[in-house]
Amino acid sequence: MANLKDIRDRIKSITSIQKVTKAMKMVAAAKMRRAQERMEHSRPYSQSLTEVIQHLLPDVDRGMLPLLNVREIKRKAYVVVSADRGLAGAFNSNLLKKAQKEIDKFGKENVDIFCIGKKARDHFKRRGYTIITSHVDFWAEMEYDSAMTIGRSIIEHFTTGKVDEIHVVYNYFINVGQQEVKSEVLLPLEYEESDIIVHDRLYEPSKEVLVSSLIPRHLNVQMWKYLLESYASEQAARMLAMENATNNAQDMIKDLKLEFNKARQAAITTEMLEIVGGAEALG
């Protein structure tokens, strides 16, 4: 059994850690609420823009815009959206596991990677994958311009023919307790014919002009969506992880206090027996 000083020091140490995890939970909760509001405001716009483009794509010539080119897939690019920090449960590990599995299945030598977040950059750099660019330390001051800056180099990688398809792997926010890792094709833009409902519509200006105007905007909005979804998911995962850590610390403190009381009682009993034994020896 550990001595009283060791147990007391452990209780003090765990109490200090508990204060940190509790504070981190509160900070994550505040950040998550703001991120969730921004994400929920962007979703209707993103969905509406996607629906309009889905209606336009079947009636336009894909050769009119490099962003619409469908080529034989010989090389892919993956955009992996992770966090800069850990302490968020399985948020990063699940994401990186899914991304690496897809990349390895296609062949890592045939894949270029765009890393968003330190965790993704460090993970793939250590394993020798081909990283084109990485973006870190921007989450705290993330704005729509961030999405445009990140998206610009990714889109150019496709339009210049360096890759034939671009995937994005990110965390989709479902609710505070649940986030889903998704892998979506960003380019080339595709549509399922069975999902298209044809209506007699008049477009002004022409469909070709609309497509040329809307698609670059759509891609920027998509990148913005990926960042918002991932950031809200990260804060939710961190809040939950810190809540669990705080509760676990409380359980440990309770067990240690019980152990401390038992050790103290044992020490008192031992001391009393020694006193009684000493008195009998003197008598």
C-alpha cells in the first residue's frame, strides 16, 4: 500500500489536471456554439447552390470549362481536413485512418495530398506520402477568405491536369455527441442522372453563362463548408472528451481518497499497537 504522502501528492496532481480539463471543456463549448451557428447558416446556401448546379450540368457541354473535365483517373489528390491539436478523442485518428486507407487502396505513389491541420501534415509527413501543401494555425481566425486561399491551389491542381480527381476527407457535424467522417469527390463535378428531375425552366442568362459563373463560387462555398463542418466537429469532440476526462478524474480522486483513508487508518492502528506493545514491555 502506498504511503500517505504519495497518495496525497497523487490527489493534488489529479485535482490540478481536473481543473484544466474542466476549463478546456468550457472553452470548447463556447467555440462549438459559435462554430455551429456559422455552419448552420452556411448549409442552406451550400445545398441550394449545389441543387441549381445539379440541374444545369446535364444540359451543358463539359468541354466548356476545365473544372468539368472528366478524365481517366490515373492520379488523385486528397484534401485531408484535420485539427491542429489533439485532446479531442478519436476526432483525428478516425479521420486519418479513413484517409490513409483510401489512399493506400489506390496507391500512395499515385496520390497527392493537401493537408489542412497539423495532425494531417504530421501524420502523412512521417509516413513519406506526397504532400503538396499544408495549411496550419488559421482555425482561430478562420474566415471565408481562408477557404478561397486554400481552394485556389487545390482547384488549380486539377485544372492544370496534375490530377484527374480530387477527394475531400473531413468530419461532418451531426450533433454534439456524433460526428461522421466523410469522403466526397470535389472535382470533377458529377451528378447522378436518377437524381435529376427535369423541369421546363427558362434561364437568364444562358445555362452556359450560369455554369461558368456559379461553379467557381460553388467550389469556394464547398471548401468553406468543409472547414466549418470540421471545426464545429472538432470543438464538439473536444468538449465531450474533456467532459469524460473531468468525470474520470473525479472517480480517481474518490478512489484515492478512499485509499488514503484506509492507509491512514492502518497507520493509526499500527501506531496504537506499537504503543500498547511498548507499555506492556515496560510493565
